[in-house]
Amino acid sequence: MLLRATLRQGLQTLLAHHVPSAQLAAELLLMHVLGCDRTYLHAHADEELMPQTVQRYSELIAERAAGKPTQYLTGHQEFWGLDFEVCPDVLIPRPETEHIVERVLELAKGQGHAKDACLRIVDVGTGSGCIALALSSEFPRATIFGTDISSAALAVASRNAARLGMPARVKFQQSDLLKRLLGTDVAGTVDFVLSNPPYVGKHEVEKVQQEVREFEPRLALGADLERAEEIYERLFPQALQALKPGGYVVVEIGYNMRDRVLALLGDEWVDIQVTPDLAGIPRVVSARKGPEA
């Protein structure tokens, strides 16, 4: 079968199953099977494909039509211009999470920190390691910790660090939030505590997209939480212990969580700011540890 016809057939299948961004998914899956880029795909539309290639592509199309995310089928997702390995052990990095990285860069610049600053940063619930490694690419001299309760997620994060040429730049540790670090000399010395924590909650999990609900890790979504804000209730007091005076906590929040999360920030926090995403939805909350905290 010709490449052009194979791609068209895959697209038609995805459209028939109402898969979002069907054209992009059809192309990405064929690029994955062929090991090529989009330029090759369109420049060789009349190429005759081997039957086994067509069969493999058809299998991936069927999985995508059944709801499995494209990123889990290809094993890759871009974040902050970096290529990350992803699998069902970790959440798929989202573009809106890049606002955490952007906010840290803004705050660091505001404090006079250059790109060669020896910052201390902790990424809580690191998952694939996307936030920690993105910031390591921006601050190569920073000491960065990535914590996660999931050993499987930490294995993925470590592989990403190696793939991206940063195997020693981020220290990945298994920990329930900041618990493990608080018993070390790191406590009270950290410049930034960051997190894109689980925030769905078991009473809200049925409202998220089917492919997210059925394929992404429930632990990372927060589907076992009674209330979506539970993680923030635990994280903010621990962040106070970890941060040095003037240090910042920067967290991602759910689309309807602004007021609930802000209510958890007590008098110990100052310079509280909410940053919207590109759709105008409150997405990132940042706050500075006050001098009296």
C-alpha cells in the first residue's frame, strides 16, 4: 500500500472514532512506525510500504481509536523543547505545565539570579522529570531534586535525564512529597519548591477525558484523594520548612481550584500571585516565604 493511502486510511479510522486532533495523531503514528519526520512523510507520499509496516501502523491506529494516548503509543512527548520518554507510569507532560518553568524564570530574574546561579530547586511529584530537567537546562549549575512517591515514575525520570545528557544534574529520590528531604541539611536552604501535584480527586475523576481517566496513572491524577486540595494542604507546610527565607513555592492548580488553594496559604506567605494559562484559566500559584515564617 502507498504511504499516502496508508495515512488516509489511518486518518479515516481516527475520524470515525472521533479522536481529537486526528490528523496530527495519524501523522505522528506513521512517523513513529517509519522512523521519519513530517517532511519525509509528505515528500514520499507515493512510496510503497512493506505489508508489515502497514500492519504495525494499523495496530497503533486501532489502539489510538480505542483511546490510548498517542504519546503512550510513540513513547515520546515534547516539553520545553526537550524530548521526553513517556509511558503509563507517568503523566503525559502538558503545555500548560510549562507555565511553572516560565514563572520560576521570572522570579529568579526578579531576584537577580543569572543563568549560572547555584540555585537549590525541588520538584515535588516529578513524574517524567519534565519540570526538573527543563529547569536544569536553564540553570546548569543549580542543585535540583526531583521527588516522587512512585519508584516506576522515578525510573522514567532517570532515563530521561540520561537521554537528555543530564544524568547527574538532577537528584531523583523516592519520597512522599518533601518528607525525605526535610530530615537532611537541605531543609531551610531551598530557593524554589515546585509541583504539578495530583489534583483531580476521586469525586471529580469521572469528569476528565476518557483517555486520561483510563490510561494515565491514577496515583498521579489524584483519583484516590477525597478532596482535590489535600496535596496542597500537606505540601505548603512542608515547603515552608524546606525553603530559605525569601524562597518561593510554585504550583500548578486545576481549572476551578484558585480560591481553594489560595485559602490554604497562611500569613507565612507573601507576594502571592496567580498566573493564567493561554486560555485565561488560573493555572499557577506562586508565593514567597515571608521573613517571619
